[in-house]
Amino acid sequence: MRVLGRRLACVVLSVAASSAAASPARGSDYPDRAVRIIVGFSPGGATDQLARLLAKDLNEIWNQPVVVENRPGASGNIAHGQVAHSPGDGHTLLFTSAPLTINPSLYRHLDYDPLRDFKPVMLVAIVPSLLLVPAASPLKSFGDLLTHAASHPGSLSYASAGNGTPQHLAMELLKAKTGLRIVHVPYNGGAPAVVGLIGGQTELMFAALPEAAPHVASGRLRALAISSLERSELMPHLPTVSEAGVTGFNAVGWQGLLAPGNTPHHVVTRIHAALDNALARAGTRSRIEALGLRISGAGPSKFHDFLAGELLKWADVVKRSGARVD
């Protein structure tokens, strides 16, 4: 009986060891192979640039390959769905932006839920927008815009990169908070919208600071205000929309890292710690800030609350605007 007992104990220990080897990576040995960061937008954009910058740092921190894969299409939905249904072992991650919290209000059928199917890891950066007018515009300040739009309802038009884009909805949020009537002119992309504004085809628009700043610096466009609650260090004299008269206005883009919803807590914690390490590097911080982004660094809990708030805010704006993609 003692021999049988010893044999049984050996079998149990062997099975336990096999199970441990087959289980998802533990916090101490994660990552144990290459990590993929899926980006739902084309190479070269702000989200892609930031993902690649952080991937380089994570590669050095983990001593494992960290590869960025672009899966553009459907305003990020293809990438979102891919990661939502990936194994929760921390080796497939999502680096995405504002469409994650806007798309549920624009698309009738999505194969993911932004809160249920993802574990937020870190809100890396906030991306404010500039409220722009052509250089020759008679509107010299945000106050001028409010006065003119109120006394000439429907006479102004604003450009956007298309229905449901963050800058389109930022203007719709401004209209909702002020009661102003401004006509929407959607373009097929942000670059054509900016070109149209420079050429005087429209009177104003919101555009992401990294894309808009060069046109302001060149004198082709004038910035009236910034869409975030805080001023930008790149343009410290430019008031926020909230300071300029629409109290509490906040319409920003953002960029953050998420994992599949069934990723263990200890793996999420380890990824967050590595990102903290990356953002502590002076070279990394300066390169991010040079892009016109404001570093956040908010962890899983705060990032979750941020996502929940953005989902509610944009659902209301989309409903008011009547925007729909499908």
C-alpha cells in the first residue's frame, strides 16, 4: 500500500507539473515568446507611430520580440474584433484610440464589447484637437465665433474627416453645448478636410493637434482654441474651449493599450509595469510630447472608468447628430 501511495503521489505531481506548463504565462515568466501589438489603422499615423515607439521600448525591457501589426479597416473594428477573440495570454495586445468608444454608437452590429471583451492596461496619451479657421478668416477669437454663429445661424460650415470621426463629433458636442447652428461638410479623410479649410471651402473645423500644428505654424490656419481641459505646452497661450466660454467642454482623442478580456490580472499588471518603465525614459517622453500628445499613464482601473465615460458621452452626441455608418 505504501508503494502504491508513493506511485499515486508521483502521478499527481507529474500531472500538476504538466498542467502548470500548459497554463497561460505566469507573471514571473511573461512574456515567454514574441508579443504582437495590433493597430487598427494604417502605418504612419499617430496611433501607429506611438505603438511602434513603445514596442521598441518593450522589446528592450522584456528582451522578447514585440511586433506591431497593422490591421486597418472599418474604423478600427477589424483589429478590435481580432484582439477581443484572441487568447488571453498577453501575447496579443491592442493599441487603439477613440473609435473604440465611438463605434458602438455608429455601427449596429459589432463582434466585441469595449468593456466586456478587453482588459484596459494603460491610457498612454491624450490627443487634443485645435479649433481652426483659415488665416484670412475674420474670426480672430473663439468669442468672435460664438457671436457670429449666434447672429448668423446656419451661415458657417465646418469640415471633418467624415461622419462619426472624432473631430466631427467634437464639433457636434460644441453645437449641443452652445445651441449654435453650423453646417457639417464631411470629407473623405482628414487631409482633404484640412486642404478644403485652407482653401476657404469651409469656415472652421476641429483637427488633431499633431496634424494641425504645422499648418498653424506656417500661418495657413489660425487656431482659436484647444479641445482639451488643459492647455498644450506646445501652444501655452492658446485657451481651451472651456476657458473661452463653454465650461467643461472636453473632446479629446486618446491612445491606449488593451488586452483580451480573459487576460489574467498578473499579466495585465506586468504589462502595465513595463509601460510605466518605458514612459519613465526621458527620450521616450520627449518624443511623445514632440508629437503634440499629452502623456497620461493612467492604469487599468482609471483607464476603465475613462472608457466607460467616453462611451456614454459619445453615445449621446451620436444620437443628437444622427450620425450612422451602417
